[in-house]
Amino acid sequence: MNAELRNRLLRLNADLAGLSVSTEDAIWLACDLLVAVVDTPAVVELAGACPKSTYTADAAQLASNCSSNSASSR
């Protein structure tokens, strides 16, 4: 994982802690993580979500799973 993706993942973690996660940002980050071959089940599920129909709470839960799984796959 490159430095830019790592920084975006850290920002996502901070947003999750502050309960201000952006659904669209979380989904785009998951797509970029897939391109970087971070293909955990949570990343794949979040990347496949639609920004227009995914609720923030659902995206936050998936992003939380995505963040913890991606951090452990470094």
C-alpha cells in the first residue's frame, strides 16, 4: 500500500472515530485499495456498494471492517 492510500485510510479511521464518515469517500477509497491489491472481503464489499443507495451507517460499518482488515494486511 502506498503512502497516499495509507494516509487516506488513516483519515477514514479518524472520520469513523468522529462519526463523520463520507459514504462516497469510503467507497472510492475501497475501490483504490482494490487496485492496490488490498482485496479483503470487507474492501471488496465496500467497493461494490453504490454511493447513491448506501446509507452512511452501512458505509461506516463496512469502512470500519475495511480499515481494520487493511491495517492487518500491511
